[in-house]
Amino acid sequence: MKKAFPLKILIFCFCSQFFADAENFIKNVRTSESPFCLSKSKDGALLGAGIFLSGADLFLDNALKINRQTFDESRSFEKKSVNGFDRFFMNDYNFLLDKVGGNIFLCSAMASPIFVFGNSQKSEWKTVGLMYAETLLIANGIKELAKLSINRYRPMCYFESGDSYDSYKEDGDFANSFPSGHSTMAFAGAAFSSYVFWKYFPESPLRYAVCAGSFSFAAATAVSRVLSGNHFVSDVAVGALIGSCTGFLVPFLHQPKKTETNENIQVGILPNGFLMRLNF
């Protein structure tokens, strides 16, 4: 016990210095130029695309009821019909992991941009908020339209689960396994918060913690969706890809363009000749 006490003091001192340095870095960056900017044309296009994609799914799925499947109780689901890789990791339905675990991890990953809001100036909140709204709308629209276009039965259908997933049978969601919606949105939040925080505070040691923490919650979301019998590994992999690409691409497109600098030529006459100086 006595040996552990000096170690605790050392860890405490290290952590105190770590967060002190992080605070100083953040204060210094706050005074610098914003790494992102809004534009009417660009944000109009991105926001419009997000609203169109998500709105199209709502209209096709709920109004027109396109590609709605009816669960066939007499159908025989054979595991051997699933590819070997996905079959190895498929699981029966688990209510706790489905309703509790997956949703908690998902909310944590999607809430990770709070670190950006908490450390940035209030003048930047509008920029960050709008970029995140565009990210979520686009990611949601892509994965929902993919689910609507591709019918893939969830892993739980290949097990004798009885009535444990009746809600999936009633609304036709049993055939919406690809891609994983939870994974898409979780990785969209993680990629967005990591990239944006890194751009706002490129010298802050907290950027590693934000990146590791947000992607850990996203990964936990994906794992819980596989273990709960909701998705195959390929479902969560594609969902993670869609979310990560969207979470990175939207803020990337908001970076201000670097203005091209012109060469200024200055010529000065000296007693021993001419001096030419180029300014870039």
C-alpha cells in the first residue's frame, strides 16, 4: 500500500500537468483563425442533399411503403446460405445488448462533438452545429436508402428465437440488416468530432483522448450490434465506412481555400550592385 502511494502522487502530478498544458493549448488556439467557414452555396448544397436523402427515405418507406417485406413463418433459414466469414460471427437475438448496450454506446459516440462545443468559442458553435447536422442527415439518408434497396435478413432470423423479436417481424425491419444504421451514425459522430477537434486544437494533447474515446464508443456500438444478433460483421463494416467517410468529408469541405500568394519582386540598388529580393 505504501509503495502505491508515491505512484498515485506521480500519476496525479502527470495528469495535472497534462490538463494544464491542454488548457494552455486551447487558449492559444482560440485566438487563431477558424479552420472552418460556412458558405451559402456549399452549405445549401450539403444541407439540401442531406434533407433530400433522408426525406426520400421517409417518403418511400413510410408513405409509399416501398420494398416492405412480410415475414414468412414457414420459411427455412439455413445458416450455410450465409458466407463463411459472416456465419462464423453471427449470433442469436439478445434483448439487453439490442435495447440497452447498443443505444448507450450509440448515444455516447454521437454526443462526442460536445468536446468541440465545450472548448471552442461560442462564435464557432453555429459552424460546428451546422456541419454536424449536415453530416448526420447525409449519413442517415445514405444508410436508410441502402437498407430500402437491399434486403438482407438479420442474423437473428437464422436462430429459433421464438417471439423475442416480434417487433422486427411486424414492421418489416427483420430484412433491413445491411448496412448497420447504429454503426453508421456512431462512426459519423466519432469521425466528425475527431477531425474537427484536431483541426481546432492541433497542438492540444487532448486530441488523442477525444479521438480514442469517440472511436471506442463507435467500435463498441458495432460490436454490440453483432453480438445482439442484429447484424453481420459485413453490415457493421460497411456502416462504419459510410459513417467515417461522411464524418470526415463534410468538415473537410468546409475548410477555407488557401489563397494563392503572388510573388512580389523588390529590387534595391546598392553601392556594389543590384539586390533582388523575392517575397512569397
